[in-house]
Amino acid sequence: MLTEFSRKFEEVTAEVRSTRGDPAFIGKYDDGGFPVDCDAVMLASWSLSDLHVMVALKHEDQGLPFRIVLKLLQ
């Protein structure tokens, strides 16, 4: 199941990348530079002049093991 959600994470990240360019950060929870306050397995983030965009692959629990989150923050 993680493989399927990892692929979906890559697809969503590619969609955002097509309009916002390369992310400032992309990686896994144990990569250097991963935000310490982020509770995700994988993260791509863009810091734009008027917007902060994040795509995150999160692992929750047995009932909802994985989800893809798209956050837009002003």
C-alpha cells in the first residue's frame, strides 16, 4: 500500500511542480532538511512570495493507513 501512495504522492507533486516549479524541499522524514515540526512520511514544499504549498504523504493508523495532503498557506 505504501508503494501505491508513494506513486500518488509523486503524481500530485508533479502536478504542483508543473505550475509552481521545483519545490524548495522534497524528501522523506529521515532526510536532512526535513522540517522537524512536520508529521509526514514524505514532503514536498514550495515557498512562494504569496503562498506556501505543501504536498505530504502521511501515515495515520490501521483504519486510515496513508493519505495525501495538499496544504495551501498564506
